Amino acid sequence: MQKMAELLGLGDKSGEGASGAPALASSCLADNRLSLDVYPDGCCRLLQLFEGRRGEVARVEFLRLSSNDRLLGTALGILPHLKHLKSLVLKGGHARDEFGSCQHGSLTSLPPDVGSLRCLTHLDLSFNSLSTLPCCIPCLPSLRVLLVSHNSLVALPEDFGSLSKLTFFSAMKNQLKDLPQSIGKLAALENLDLSENALEVLPEEVGNLHSCTELDLSGNRLSSIPDSLANLKSLRRLHLHSNLLVTVPASLASLPNLSRLDLQNNCLRAVPPEIQTSPFVHLRGNPLGETEPSPQAEESSATELRRLFLASGEDSFTVTSEGCKVVLACGIRFYFPPGAASDPLRIYFRTLAPDPQWVKLRHHDVLLSRVLELQPHGVKFQQEVQIWMPYASPQSLHQREVVVRTFSGQSWSDLRTQVEQKRKSKKHMAHCSVLHFSWFLVVSRLVQNECKVPTEGTLLFSSVDPNIKVTFPPGVTEETRNVKLQVLPVSAEEIAELTADAGCRASPLLCLSQDSLVDFLRPVRIQLPLPLGVTGLNLDRSRLHLLRGDLQGQTWDDITSQVVLEFTHLYAVFEVTHFSWYWLWYTTKTYIGGIAKKVYERLRMYQVNFIALQRKKDPEQVLLQCLPKHKVDPVLKKLQDRYRGPEPSDMVEMFEGEQFFAAFERGISIDMDRPDCVDGRLSFIFYSHLKNMKEIYVTSPVDRKGQAVKGQVSFYRGAVPESIPEDASRRRKGPDSLWLATLPIKLPRLKPRWGENPSPLNGFSFSPLNLGNAETGYLTQANLLSIARRVGADWQTIGLNLGLTYQQIERIGYNNREDLDKQILDMLFSWAQQNSEDPDCVGKLITAMKESGRQDIADEVENIIELGQQKYRESIRRVGLEQESSTEDSAIAM
């Protein structure tokens, strides 16, 4: 303990150390639990606590430390003294690199004396740097749960089978190439996760895991599996997707409790009929029915890469040096050429709702897709990877171009993009090539023409309007510069409508920019077409104004008197030395700069309507949407068979990326704990070409047994978007300027449902339930009851995807054959009782809902869990910050 004493001595000099241990104990030590992974100096706190309150620390049963902590090695020396320890978490991933990826912890081993912790039942060493399993782990006699995922393990020790009480083992995302034969001795093992490793063969002894209910071997290199897997009579879910399987034993179909067999994305050309006809088998992504290529044809077909088709619940896949083609359920496609990845690499993906806080759109940009995040960030491929992203059709956007935009961690940049349209589905796809993975989205922008300007000068034309050109004379610059040109066409009708002056005219709006802050050495010559209807012959020079705007469009200065304007029959020509926005106006009005500013603002705005519709079969389910006015009628026509509601709201104007809120009023309320609920209002972000839509369940505190509830939903402006004109910003502030629209909502008189029995479980009696844990969030009995009310006729599909057998489903249906509500309750609560001890049961519930096509229920569960995680983090924070709170109030549920 000499090193620890030295550290504590340093702490004393700074006013901490042993003398501060009592204060630290009151803030960190809650009952028999120490959750120190939330502190950047958690290991230092443990050392100080052990020095000052050794007796109390020795009785700790639950300990959490971050393995990203620099003092971890010293803190590990305390572990053998914690004889009462039941749960030990030494996870990495608490620190992130410059690309936002989790950094693995520094843990490479454990002290041998850790094997003497006879009470230890739960050990989590995930996200670390273990290359071998510490030799002390097989010596832990009471260990039931072991997690070593996201490490670098290449093998498990031969004595691994000595963990006779192990029920849950996860070693996903390691580098395991084989398994020891002793793994078959784990008689109590119920859940085994070996996904995303490098396994090429399984020992026959795996068939001795008679208690195993879930086995995940996905993302490996298995070409076959042993027949002994047919001995796993307790097995409910077997995951074998994303391997190299060429054959599977027919005996798998006879496993009595199997409810899911995932064989997707393998090399199966034929499967036994018993398996192919089983409804719980998933075979997508296999070359079924294709003939085996002859040796002569193999060389010519070498370019035919393996194809992977991922289901909606999957979030990763493995790329090898052979390359592959990947299709995601959302329509995104990838092409990894051979040699792009030198070693097997696991790719993680997710799509995110765009957040204006970090998705920064430029003027006149239109967002056409959600955000695609690809990990690992920063990994460089040996060859370019091609990405195809579907996007909303920009049919109403003319003289623009579609580009893929990527985020580097500091700024967004545009990629060279090709636009394609699929023949059958007519879907639009944006195609780009990258060497790094990060965040990607698709936008429509003003057409951009660019060129390099050398010292000898050059000429740049607009592809939108070839009459617009910029001439760079020789000697205009000493070093080559990059110059960009964009044009915003403005019709005479738009100008007349926005200015209320039929005689007002304006040219296209020209934007010029460069990559240098230095003015040009010689004047640059710009040619702009005269406003429509104006020629050099009938021109009244007193009515013509040349305006220059800043890059934010906030100010427009009349520079007519500052430049020399030359005129031809159709064009105006002038010279400048630095770049900005330029706009020719022809009008009799004065203060033309103020008028141009308002017109420019209006050109960036959309006229929209709000709709609020209720499902005909379930009026408590309300659909809210904000639509550009030209989309209102087509959308209402699509929804009229399933929804009813009032006429759309009056037209209002909004900017791309502007926030707004929906508030239910006059006796109608929603779940205030939703993550998208701010001060009782639902938060939205308006994007003209994305679905600004949410479908939610509403309730009412009013007793609806006697009368209907006539309420309303009102829409209000939210945060002011960045970079909008100051005048528009001012008009969006103040209580009278926030309201946008109000639409009526009516909840009909409540019909008797679920019986009149006061018991919410309709006659069922179950012991209290808490699925999950405090860290990941609980699902309570009340949560399950709320979920049950929404299941409806899908209960059988959901039950099968939850792992219930066909026999169980049939029995539940028969026992409650006169009452759908009771069938749903019996299915859901029976599953909950069977899986209440499973640490991942909530995640399985979410996955089952998604697989059953009930994304709405999956979203509700995720919202509940997210709220639980937030409350857990707040309780952890409260333990550390509220020094005076009692031990009882500070206790952290494990």
C-alpha cells in the first residue's frame, strides 16, 4: 500500500486525503454500494475512503469503477480486502476520443487474490483491453454473471468450465477463434453471447449446455454447426446470422421450445424442408436455390461479393477483406470492395433525428434525410467505401442539386455526389464514396459552380443561368484560389407578390465566395442579366439599384454609386475586389435595401398548415403534423380511411429547421415524461421535406364515463433558428408572437372496457413486477398494463417474438377464448414473470415489438427506459452533490 499512501499524502497537501474521507464517505458510500464510475477521480476516492473508513469499505457489496481512470491499477489492490463483494463493475467506455467513440479501459488483468472473493456473483469487465481472461476468474466459486464484451480475447482458458454456477456469459465483440471443450460443463448456463468474434468451429460439447435458453453466435466465421446443438432442449432463441454457414442440421427444427432461429446472411444454398417451412426461421440474405458455381466459373465470378440483408432490429455487421454488399432495412446500401478492410471489422450504424443544435444548414439548404451515423469513427479504409442513401424527392425544388454532407467532428462538408433513381421503387438515392466513417445526411442546395483561379486568370460561368459570368483578369492573385458561385433565381411573380408592387423587378441573386480572406489584386468583372422586362434600350438608370448583401443576408447596401455600371442590351457589368451577395433591382421605391432584406427573408420561409387527426378505431391516438401547403391535400387523402379530424389550420410561415411545440389543452393531457416533452409540450423541428409528424396517445383527467371531453391542441413557436434575419427573430419573441394555431380534439364518451372490475389486471393476480434494473431503467406493473392496452390483435405475433412457444400461445388463447383483453394480459404478464430475472428482458421486449411491426409500442418502452436512465443518473449525481442528504435518500439501486 506504499503507492496508495503516497497518493493520499499528495491529497493531504491539497486539503483532501484521509482527513477528507468522512466527507467523501457521506457523498459516495451509500449503504453497501459504491458507484464511483460516474466520477473522473473515482479510483482516488476509493483509495481515500479505504484509508479513512476501512471498516465500512470492507463491507461493501456493490462496487463500480471506471477502467479509464488513471489510478485503476492502484485501486485494484484493494479488491481482495472486500470479502463481502457481490457485484464488481470495472467497465471502460467512460471516455471518448475526438470522433466521439468510446475509448476502451486500461484493464489488462486482475490481481490473483480476486479469486478469493467467495461472495462475488456478478463481474463486468466490458470495454477493456483484456487479451487473456484473468486466471483468477475460474476460481470464483459463486460467479453467476460474467461480462467481458468489447475486449481483445483470443481464447478462453481450459478450466473455464469450473464456473459451475455461471448462468449468463457475454463475450461479444472479441477475437475468439475457438472454445475450450470444458465449456460444456457449464450446466447452469442460460444465456451465452459469443457474437462478433472469429469462431470457425464449435466443439461438440456445446450440446451439453442443457439449461441454455438463448445462444448468440452471430457475426462469426462458422461454416457449420455441430449436430449436438439439437440436445439443447431448453433453447428458445438461436442466433446464427452473418456467418459463413453452408449447411445446418435438420434436427434444429425439432427443438421443443425454439421460437426464433436466425440464419440470415449466410451462404446457405439449400436447407432441410423441416427448417425452411418453420415459421420461426429467418433465412433472408442467403443464396437459396442458386447452384454451386463450378471451379471454372469461380474465377470469373470472383467479383460477385457476399450480400448482406439486415433486418430492422439489427445495428451492426462484419466486413472482411473479401468485401461485401450490405442492404439495411431502411434502404441504405453499402459496397465494401475487396481489400477495403485488411482485418475483420465490425461496423455499427444508426439513423438519428436531425438536431438543429449540431445539424447546421446553410441559407436555402433543404434537408432531405435523417442523419446516418457509422462507426467506428476515424478508421481509414484501404479503398473507398460506397454509400447509397435514400432521400425525400425534391420535386418542388428546381435549379438545385442534391449532395451528401458529412460531419468531421467540427464542421460539415459536402461530398462529391451522384444522384440515382431505382427503377422499380422509383426511390431517389444519393451515392458517394468515403475513406472514413462519421455522420452523413442528404441536402438539397443551390447549384454550386466552382473553379481554381490561377495567376493568369480564368472565366467562371453559372450552369443555372449561363448569362451570369465572372471574369478573372491576369494578375488577379499571387496564389491559386478556390472560388464558388451560386445563383438563386427569383421570378417576377414572386417579387411582385412579396413587394405588392407589380412594377418591381429583380435579377437572379448571385452569391460569390472564395477560400481566401485577402481581396483580389485586380478588379474582378461580373456580368448579371438585367431584371425581366428591362433592356439597355428602355433602361431608366435612376430606377436601377445594385445591392450588396452580407453572407448572412442581414444587411443589403445600395452600392450603385460606388461602382461603374456598364450596360449592354441584356446585361449589367461591374467590377469588385471582394466577394459577397449581389442583386440588381429595378423599382421606383426608396430604401430599397430594407425591401430587399424582407424579400430575402421571405424567400427562405415556407407556408405551412397544421393537422390534428384521430384514429377512427382509437380516438385516443392522435396524429399531429406540420405540412407545406402544397402537401396538405395529398396527405389528407392518404389518411382519410383511418383518421378523422378538423380542417387544417390557417397558413403560417416557418423557416427550415425551426422549432415549434404542440400543447394539449382544455382537459386533454399526455405523458409528461416523454423525452420530447418540454414543460408539458411536445417539441417538433420543421423540415419541409421530412415528416414533421408524431402519433401519440392522449388521456384526460376528466371522467369520460358520463360525457365526452372537448379539448384542443395548440401550436407555438419555439427556439429561434440561427442565422435568420434580426427582424424575423424579433417577431418570434414575446407572448403574443408565439401562438401559431389551435385545432379541436374530442375524446368520446368512454365505453366500458377491460370489465368493470376495479382491479386493473382484470381478475389476474401477479406478484409485483420490476423488469430491468435501476441503471437501465425499470418497467413496472403499471407500465406493462399501459402496454397491454395498446397491443390489440397482434398479441400472438408479439408473444412468439418474445419467446413463448406455440403451445403456450394456443393455451393462452383457449383459456381466455371469450376475452381478447385477458388473452393479452395473460400473454404479457406470463412472459414477464418468466423473464423477471433476465438482465436483458426489457431490450428483448423492445426488439419483439419492432419485429412484430409495433414500432409505436417499442418507442413507448424506449421512452420509459430513457426516463429511468435519466432518473438513475440524477440520483447518482444527487448522491455526489447533496452532501447533507441522508444515507437512505442517497442509496443507489443496483
